[in-house]
Amino acid sequence: MSSWRSEALSQGGIVQFHQLAEHGVTRRHRQALIERGELVRLARGIYGLPDPPDPWLQGLRATMAAAGPDAVIWRRSAARWWGLDGLDRSDAIEVAVGAGGRRGDPRVSRVDRDLEVIRARGLPITTIGQTVLDLGPVVGPDLVERALEDGLRRGAVDVAGLGRLAEAAPRASKVLRAVLARRPLGAPPTESDAETLFVQLVRRGGLPEPVRQLPVLVRGRPARLDFAWPGPALAAEVDGARYHGDDALGRDLRRQNALVLAGWHILRFTWLDVARYPYQVVDVLRDYLS
């Protein structure tokens, strides 16, 4: 494999004009590569492989290179980079530059405030907390909440830290502040994206907010309920999109049987239930809670 192609692969499928020259690719040679379909022009002075391993990453890297040395990956691009719930498959390319930075591309935004940035695989990118904050103006509150709960679950952010970030950027953080305000004080993070979706559909259905991860004793042994309404002794267990082996399923069923014998009404929902049949889930809950 040619050395310039190896360098392009190491950079997400892009190579710049000066890098081609460093590998001995002359203007005539470069034009021949383009004519043979071995190289494509992505932006001024920036070229790419025609069959990159990840087209989204190639587009992001090309946009970053074209935007200049102070460009930062942010918003939905940062959310996909971190794999945040609800945005881990986003195709959006969003790059931020300082107030005096280059633009000329709708995917590049000028930002006149400080961003919390770290480097990942050699590229500058907003931290998970900063990313959650900056998502507000471009996605709805439900997606911000899913990303927020994911960040809390990972231990990458905390509510107090997010509050401080929001205070420093009052306009940009409007959606985040609304999401934090509707979150029960001191509530633990959800344990999966399915659980976050469950919280949202309960809220949309106008049902009482459940207690998250309620600790209980069953036959003298500690247990924990995903969601509970202690008054009517109703609990909801939400299975995320993870594989349940025979041992895990057996433990879950034995635990559920013990809770039922202790007087709890147990409802169990899957990822498909909360993601594709939310109205049916709400109807079942309403029947028990009304």
C-alpha cells in the first residue's frame, strides 16, 4: 500500500495537499489519481479515499481540516463520537470554531464563548457535559435527557457540574436547564436508555413520577426495583436491549416471584415495549394507578 494511502487511512480517510506532497505526489500524479477514481477532492487542499471505512468520520475529518486549526467537534457530532444514547447513530457533522475562525460551511458554527474541550484520538472534542449542554439548540429536550442520563450513568458528568456549565452559558443551556428542572431532586441516573424512555413516556402520559431504584427487603434480603409507586405497591421492571442468559433470566424470575409473594404488583416491559408501543405501556400503567 502506498504511503499516502496509509496516512489517509490513519486519518479517517482524508489526506491534505501538503501531506501528498511530502509523500512525493506531484500535481500531475494527484490529478491522475483523481481521474482514476483513487482520490476524490473533498475541499480546498483536502482529498479523500473513495471508499473510506467510515464515510461519516471522513466527512467530519475533512470538515475539521477545512475549518482550521481551532476547529472543535461539538453538538451531534460529539454526541455520536461519545456514543451517547439517542444520538450514537447521528449522521450530522457539526464543528465549532472561535469568533475569528474560518466558516464558509453550514456545518461549521462560530462560537463566542469558551467550550470545555479535550482531545480524543488526537482531535479536539467537547466533553460529554459540554456536549449535553450544546445539544439543546439543535435537538429536543427528550434527546437531551437521554444523552444526560447516559452521561450520568457513565459517571462522566454530575448534576452539579452541569449546573455550573449552564450558569456560564445561559442562552445555550435553556433546554438543558429545563431538563434538569424536571428531574426529581437526588434521583439516581436511569440504568439504561430503555429506562430513560420509560420515564419519558410515564411523564407524557400524565402519570405520577415513580421512585427510581427503590431498595426493598424481600424475605430479609435486599432487592431493588427499577421503578416503583409505593402507595399501590406497583413496580415496573424495564429490560434494556441486552441479552438475557439462562442464569440471569432465572435469577430475575425468582426475584420477581419473591416480590409478588411480598405483596408487590410487578409489571415487566422490554425495550420494544417502551420504544415501539409506548401507548400500550401507558394504558397498562394507568389501569393500575387510576
